[in-house]
Amino acid sequence: MTKYKKSIIWLASYPKSGNTWVRIFLSRILFKTNNINNLNIPIYSSKTFLEEQAFIDISELPLEDIHSLRLEVYSEKAKYSDFFPIKIHDIFQKELYNKPFLPFEYSKVVIYIIRNPFDVAISFAKHLGKSIDETISIMNETGYTLSKNTYKYQVQLPQPLGSWSNHVKSWTSQSLIPFFVVRYEDLLYNTKTTFEEILKNCKIPYNSDTLTDAINFSKFENLKKLEQQYGFNEKSIHLDNFFNVGKAYYYKDILTNSQIKKIYESNKELIIKYNYEL
Amino acid sequence: MESSYIYKVFEFKIISDIYINRFSLSSTNKTLNTNNELFIKYTNNVFDNNISNIIYQDKLIKISKDAFILKQNNIFFKYINEIKTLYVNFKENNIFEQYLTGPIIALIGAYKGYTPLHSSALRLKNKNILILGNSGAGKSTILYEFIKKYSAVYYSDDIVYTKNINNQIIAFSSFPEIKLWHDSVKKFDAKIINKVHYKVNKYFVKDDNKFLTATFIPDILFIIELFNITEPVVEEISGGEKMLKLFNCLYRQKWINTVFSEQTFITLSKLSNQTKVFNIKRPIYDKHMQKSLSEIIYQKL
């Protein structure tokens, strides 16, 4: 008998790689959600979730105290859950502020979602409100951190991303939590099988009706329609819509040859490994 | 151990075993009713889980009409209303003070008949104004903008106690410090007293000439909510929506509303009848906004 209840399912990815899609799918199958603004799947960097659980204004605490509290809050929640999915964009680390980075003892599995870095560059540029060239540089930057500015109120805690390649490697070379890699492109072109593999790896019970229902609910066209009707709280200020393109390999019509070359050269090893060759 | 520190904050005279930074900063000279004494005592008995007739319970807290226990790995609070005593134990002082000056003081207020609102409060154009909203809604920045731009005076930055007295809802001033992030301190050239913590770029600022230690009748309420929009939307609300939004502005709503439901309902329905309430949906990022929120609110006064 294990001492800890391993209920946490980490939905890990570099930003703009399909994490929200998988999150909505899981939320539908686990919690029967019909509201994309209330998914019951928190983001590890969210201050709101921590404040709701801990009942204090955490933004007045130093980051190391917030992290201690975060470990405690997520561990407590995991103890009382059968399946506790959590979204995360941070690069994997063993430790943060001399404490474990994640509540490892309650962690069941990592679903790592990867998307070809060429499409990521376009989508991430729109999300950040920066040019594609600036974004490609960010994707190569080893020390890049989202929500880094500590001089003003931030909705999210700082999220170190590292470079795109380091991000992928960090999660897929760690040995503390079993992991399963899902390609965004497989979710698009081999939807049913890929989502079934996710459920099997998470040991989430399902049948053909619940699977079909969750796939249909999380279809791009449906999410786009729901966003038009009700909005989506996680949309970046720089975007008109969060659910924007929903396609793969559309970079070929947008990126210049030199941009493609730059991304390729910086991430060649993983581009080959995950069959993203040109 | 003999009690050594005396503080006067909120409506309490606090007699404490331990030194509390935040109370030391905020203490006033006001005269207080002895019913509102609160003793804070350090205890090593953190395994004392006894509390009967529990009305609300979750993994953090147990609350009855007479007492509550809030417990995490490194924090322990036990309050017994009959003896006006709060027993505490903690390892990390920052987290301890954060609980004490927020949810704990709000909850103890509820035992004394106050209904705590998550709100700042100010006086301008002969009107007492409450600006309500959750953490990050911008209450403090709006408050400070009113002080600087419109010479408003203020009663509170973050929590306002309210109480039904002679069929009217009265509100009470609280801490004189306003907590501002570095960007707002720069923007308003605010006079800093202290950092909230030496590693956090948020500051206590204070303007003694503008702070009022007083009770007051709220005239008009603005409830601020964050949305993923580019321009704010302001509308006066009424009926069920007004009550529902007010309930959401209770400080630690789940606890207060469950355990003190009757007192809360009476206070909020009277407050709802007594005042105009506007709902302001504001953008999460305000750098593209045409007008500041203080200007928008000012136009409604």
C-alpha cells in the first residue's frame, strides 16, 4: 500500500502547444463541464486558485513562502481527489527555493503536449504581442520567464520556461514522475486514438459515449463558438480570440525561409526526434 | 508568559503575548468598548482539535458559533469567543501575520456582530464610498488615486466591518496603511513607510492627514470585477443581482456566510436597500484604457 494518494495528472507543455485543448477535454470527461471559463483544472502558477484554497492574499508574501504554501495546498487537494489534473507551463525542475518543485509524492503522471516549434512561434508571438523574430529569440532564450515583472501586480506567478528545446527535454528526461508525450498534430489528425491513449495513461475510466462527448465538446469549432458566446478568461490581451487557428503546419504560409531555418537550427535534435522535419 | 503588547486596531483593543509588526504599524489612539478586547496568546498545544457544534468545516478550518480552529502544517489558530482569546502557533511569521490581519481578524469581527466586506472606503463630495472587489481588483490603487487626484479622505484600504445599528448599516474604519505595488508608488509618487516584506515590491503608504478614524454610513458602492476586455463597463445593479454581488464581496465569504448567515443576510439586505450599487467590469490590463477608474467612478457620484 502506498503512503500517498497519487492523484495529480500534470498537463505540461510549452505555451501555445494545445494544453488548453487537453485540459478542456479532461474537464469534460472528469467533471462534465459545459463552461470553458470554469474548468476545475487549475494552473500551477495561478494566484487565484491558491488564494481560494489558502484564504489569504498571497501576493504580499515572498515567492519562496508562496511556493511552500503552494506545495501544501496542492498536496492537501490531491489527498482528497481521485484525479487531480493541473496545467503547467514551467520548465521542469527538481527543486525550487530549496523545496521540491512539485508535490512529487502525490503525482501520478505527466501528459507532456508537444507542438512543432514553427507553429508555436506564430501562435506564441500573437499571445505575447511581439514580432515573430522577437518570439523566435525568446524560444531560444534559456532564462526566459513568463510573468517575471515583480514590480506590479501579476495574475500569475513567475513561470520559467527556458528555451523550447530545454523545456521539452526537461520534462521528457526527468525520472521522478512517469510521463507520456502527446503530439498536438496527433490530437488533430488522429484525435480519437490519441485522446484514448491519454485516458489510458491517466487510468481514467471511460466508455465510447463519454469519449465521443468529450471529443465533440473540445472540438476547435465548438470552443470557438463558445468563446464567441461567452468569452474566454484566459485569452491574452493581445489577441481577439484565444481559439484562433486550430491547424497544423500553417507556418509554411507565414514564416520566412530565414525564420524557418533559425528555428530548425536551434531545435534540430527534437524536430527530428518528434518527426517535425521539413 | 505575561502579555506585553497592546494594540488598538479595527474595533479591537488587542493584548498580545507576541509582537505583531502590522498591528504596531497601524495602532491608533481611539477609545474602545471593553467588550472588544482580544487576547492573543502563544500556545504549544497545536494538537488541540476540540471544538463542538461545528457549522462549517474544510481541510483548513473548523468553525462553530463559539469558536474556530484554523490549522496548516506551520500555522495554528484557535479562537474561543467566550474568553475573547486567540491561541496561536507559527513557524513562518509572514504567513502568520497575513492570516492574522486578513481572514482571522475578519472572522473574529463576525463573532462580535460585524459583517466584514472586502473593500476600501473613502469620503468624497460628501459621500461615503465603498470600493469592493477581490485581491488584484485594484481597490488600493483606485483609493490612492482618489486621495491624490481629488483630495479624498479615507477610512480603509482592504477590509471594512459593517454592522446593523438602529436599523441602519454603519461601517467602521480599519488600518490607515494603503498597500501599493511599485508601479503605483512610482505613478503617484507616494510616500512609502515600509515594504510589506523586504523581498516583495509592494509597499505600505500612509497619509495621516487624509485618514479618518470614524464610523460612517455608506452612501454608494462600486463592485470591481476583472474581465478579459479592453474598456470598462459600468452599470447600476438592482434586485437579486445586487444582493448576489454583495454576497460575493464578503471577506472570506464561504466561512462568514455559512456560520453567520442570519447576521450577514440582514446586514447585506439593509445595505442593499440603503445604497446605490454599481458594478464595474474592468480590463485585466488597463494600459489601453481611455479613462482611469477613479474618473469613471467620480462621474457617478
